[in-house]
Amino acid sequence: MAVEDLEINEIRALCQTVQEKYNYDFSNYAISSLKRRILRIMEIFKISSAAILNDKLRTDSLFFKQFINELTVNVTEMYRDPSLWRDLRDKILPNLFSTHNNIKIWHAGCSSGEEVYSMAILLKENGWLDKAKIYATDIDESILSKAKEGKYSLKNMIEVNEKNYIRYGGTKKLEDYYKVENGIAKMDASLVSQVTYRTHDLVKSGVFNKFDIILCRNVLIYFNQQLQNDVFKMFHESLFNYSYFIIGSKETLIWSEIATKFITVNQEEKIFKKVKE
């Protein structure tokens, strides 16, 4: 089945429907990325035109949940960019714990949770887990449910996550942190219980706490520049002074309004420190 190409006005109409009916605002997402993902959804569900998709979004709330799940899906893995995790372990966290008894960490746009459990394992291996509160948020409730379960493909765990963990330099084996049940890797309950999961929309939800570290990696690339700027300001408000902000390798805050309120700690790993309110 051939899928029609999408015009910009059709994408905007779809965004308007989603906002009016479900109160999700995708109007400031990068158009090229949004178009690519919507076309992929149309192929998956065999929807031939934007008009048919718009009608389905208006009339089928169950389909909307599937739509959101596909639209916001991010490919993620444990210990992605191992050098970043080494920097967290060897420099950033020791620096924080030298002046703090307890810290709060926010994984924003956590997707299916692999990054969250990477952090929990890092903290556990270094005796910090009981000194940290981990918050993990995402706009997509279904992907958040998956993260809460802590269940992952065993194949992916062995072929991708284990290799990253070895490159990071973990002190054990990754398999020490999960049990295999019916071919699925289930993260250890002691890790899952340390994480507070909640639905949070970076576009609308705003500040909900203050943090010592915020990680929002490979999410902002899907936003246009104005929306990135607004979200950066929200993150700045959500950080204590002299706390750390980490973004994805292809992302930058150098042009944003709050750029002068941060110093660069590690340009390659995109680690920044808030130095001004």
C-alpha cells in the first residue's frame, strides 16, 4: 500500500488535532523529524493519507496511545557512550558526594529506562545508591510502564548492553543485575525500587523538583530551536546552583538564552555545570 507524502499544513493539522483532543503539544517539534515519524506510523498501521490519520486520531483514543508510543519512541541502550559513564563515575559523582550527603538525579525523557538502570548500577557499585534519589520521566505512559517493569530482551542485553558495560568498566558482570525469566532479562528489584517514575511533558509540565544532576540525552534534537530554548530554561530552573546538566552528543546549549549561566565541564561528553541563577 502506497502512503502519500505529507505536506507541512497536514502535519500542522495533525498536531492541532492531538493538542485539541489530547492536550499534547507537538507544534514545535522539528518538522523533518516529525514528518519522518508520522510517515513511519502510517506505514505500520496501513494508513494511506493524512486525512484518514486525522480522522482516526479524532475518533479512536486507543489508537492515539499507539500513535504516541510510536511517535516518541527512542532507541536507547545501557551505558550508551561508555566514556560519559566513566566521567560520571570518576569525576562528576565523586565531586558531588564530596559536598553532599544525598543527591537527586533526573533522567528526563527516560524512554524504556536503560539509562536509568545504568545509573542505578553505577551508584550501587560505588556505594552511593542509598545516597541518591533517582527520578525518571517520559511523556509516553506506555514506554514508562515498560521502564517500571525493568524487563528487556535478553538478546539485546547480551549483544548490546553487556558490551557497553564492559567498555564502561563495571566491577561485576551485567548479568549479576538481572534474572532471566522466559527469555526476558528482568532487572533486580533492588534497582527498580530505587527509581521514582512519573509522566512528565517537557513542553508543558515545567519544574517539579530541584536536582543535582539532570540527564536529557538525545531528546532535544527532535525539538525546534524555540522549544529547545524553553526547555533549557525549565532545566536551568530545575537545577541547584553548581549542579550538572548532561545532553546528547549531537545537542548543544551554546546558542540558548541560558548558555551564559553554565560553564562547560566536558565539551565532548556534553556535561555542563550551572553557575548562575
